[in-house]
Amino acid sequence: MWIFGLIAVSLWWIQDLLLLPRPIAFVGLAIKLVALALPLTLPPPAPIRRFLRFSMVAAGEYFPVKIVWEGDADDYSKGPYVIGYEPHSVLPQGICIFCRYASDACLIKNTRILVSSAGFWAPFMRHLWWWLGCRPVSRHCFQALLRKGRLALEAGAPLVPVFAFGQTQLYDYCRLFFDWPRNLVPRAQWGSFVRRIGYVPMLVWGWCGSFMPRQVPMCIVVGRPIPVPRIEHPTHEQTDKYLQLFIAEMERLFREHKEAAGHGHATLTIY
């Protein structure tokens, strides 16, 4: 629903702008503009809350999702934390365990999920994302969420490494102008373009070529928080030091848990 909803809204814009007669198109555009103008802080109606709860619980049961916590409840109760979830793949479906309305089994409470800001230009979908606890991925938003501190090193916020086994098998994808036509645009220019527009243009398909993700069991391993000192103005060398610590923990999670997760023959490439 989350992928189809974004694509359906995009097609709705195209339909109104290019295909429909003007009087009908103006009505459609007016509806979308009103939806975009509605404050995100509006409380969700009761039926929507029930739907969000259903969708998050159903997502966890569909794959199904198994959670492995390396620490105990005390390790995850001293926030704020910065959670690094990998691999991202097309859409990191496993984050359903961290969202609002998700299973009560999650030891990390009151989370916010940073997602592509492009999604917040989609009428109706933007409110569903917001109510789930999603926020635009930007430095300003990150700083606001970590108001007691700021970005990881600036806030002294511990880093929590999370590795999701099975995540990359849910969808196949083709990145337009990069995977096909192959290398039509050089990697550096393509990456710059993607950062500018806030999302990756791609074709996506899952179960039987649909938007439904494949029913692949997922094992999500949550590592212990990595302590980070509070440094008001971290240097590049200090930032890189803790980045390398985070990467090393990700590699350890993969190495130590891949057999139990049923991915004993998998390899990990970091670039």
C-alpha cells in the first residue's frame, strides 16, 4: 500500500495536468492542494488509527518479522538514540517494528523514522506517514528531533546498529538512467541529481510483478548502542572514526547472526 499509494498519487497529478478536461482537472488539483494545505499535526481519526495499527501488525506477521535484541530493556531506555537501519533496499519494510502503532515488543519507544522528503508532497499519503511517526530526512528535522542535543556527535546520542536479514529480497528494482539504460548518466552526476530531487527514480516490482512485497522471512538484529561522546563541533576525522565503528558493528552483526537468520551463504559488501 505504501509504495502503490505514492505511485497512484503521482499518476493522479499527471492525469490532472495532462489528460483530463480542464474543468475536471481543476477540481482534482483543488482537492490535492487542499490536502497539502491541511496541517500534518491534525490528530488521526479513530478509523485511521485502527487502520495504521492493523497495517503495522499485519506487516510484521506477513513476512514474518523476527526481532533479535542483543541488549536488554535498560540498554535502550536512556535515549535519545540514532538508529542506523541497513540495508535500505527499495523500501525498508522492516522498520514497521519501530513505527507507532507497531507491536508492543519493540524495546525502543517513541521513535521517529526519517524518510524521503518527496513523500510529504503526496496528498493524503503524507498524513499517513506523519501519523506513523515518519519525518522528512533533513539536517534541520534531525536537529529538531534531537533537540536536547543535535546530530549524533553533536548530541552525544549513541548509535544503534540494526541489520535486517531478508530485506533485499522483498523487491527487485531498476534505477532509471543508471541501471537502465546502463550508465547513461555517470554515477557522480546521477547521485547529485538524486540528492537534489530527494528520491531515487526507479521501477519497482515484488510478488508476481506487483507492488506487494515478496513474503520473505525477515530477521532484524538490533545491536547494543555504541557510546558517542558529545562534541559540539566534530571534525571530519572524529566523524569518520565513529562512522568506522558503526560500520564495524554492522559487519559483526552480519557475521555473527547470518547463520541463525538463515543466510549462511550471504556476503556483505559495503561501499
